[in-house]
Amino acid sequence: MLFRSAILERAILDFVGNEPKEIEEAERWIFGELDHPSAGQFSFLWVCEQLDLDPYKIANKVRAMPRRGSRKVAPWYFQKSA
């Protein structure tokens, strides 16, 4: 179960990151299947299913996250969660 959450976390970090190739790959992995679900093993939909998460809700939250830009640390990293 831990590796599934690590896969999702890595994709989110890549998506909000500052490396264009990583951003593009993460964007394709997270959002690419939402319109044409295939749910193959290790796909975004499969990982969310394994973690009992709503993939559409997670995708919307990820899309709304601020980008890291030129900073080394994401702006939300040090925020306390409610």
C-alpha cells in the first residue's frame, strides 16, 4: 500500500514542480485517463482505487495546487493542515 501512495505523491510533486518534462509526464498520468478510463495497473485511476480515493476529487485538488515555479520547495509544503 505504501508504494501506491508514493507513486501518487511523486506524480503530484512532479506536477507542481519546475521541470517541464516531469510536469508534462505527471499531467498526462494524472489527467490523461479521466476522460478515457482504462484503469490499467499503476495508472492514476488504479492507484486511486487501491488507496480508496476518488480520482476526480484528487485530480481537481491537484489541478488547484500552486506551482513551485523557481522555488525549490512547494509553497504549500510548510502550511499546517486543518
